[in-house]
Amino acid sequence: MELKRVVLEIGMGTDIRGGDCTKAAARALRDALWHNSLTIAPALGKSVEDMKVEVIVAVPRPDEVDADEVNAVLPHGSGQVRVVKGGLEIANEAGTDTTVIANAAAIVRLELP
């Protein structure tokens, strides 16, 4: 059997004040996941814990993201988080704070024939 992609979920998250890339990344993953109720694993005779989830998160400052904290958002299966440069950062008018916008993709795979 091989791992086959069965789901792609996409989300966006922000940290309105504080410029926290980890917070925005976790919210983006939550946004991707919390709008769905995946029934594909049981429909294919698998457990939800069999899901392998590849998470790709884009933020302005990837080196500041705690990937373990983002991965902890996953309710089922095992995940691997990859953080890349992207997203958006907007400074306030005074230049003293920023809003960070992150994008996330969760790619779900199952071992199937």
C-alpha cells in the first residue's frame, strides 16, 4: 500500500496585534480544519488516527514559528509541519506594532491500495 492524498484543506489566520507568527500559523491551521468534518477515513475502512497530515504554513518570518505548537492543533492522525516564507505583515500607522497574516494548507494522506 502507498500513501495517497485524499484531502486538501486551506485556511488563513491572523495575529491582529503583536505580530506573533506562531499564533497566526496555528489560527490558519485551525481555520483550515475546523470548517470540515472528515469522514473519508472511516468511509475507506481506516481510523482517523491513520491519517498522515502534511501541514504547510506561510508566514513573513518562518524562523519565529514554533512548529510543535502548530502541529498540536491537529485533532487526529500524525502531522508534520513545514514553515515557509509568505503570508503578509502590516505595520500600524505609528510603526509600533504589526498584524501578521498566515496561510496554511493541510494535506491528508492515507495508506491505500
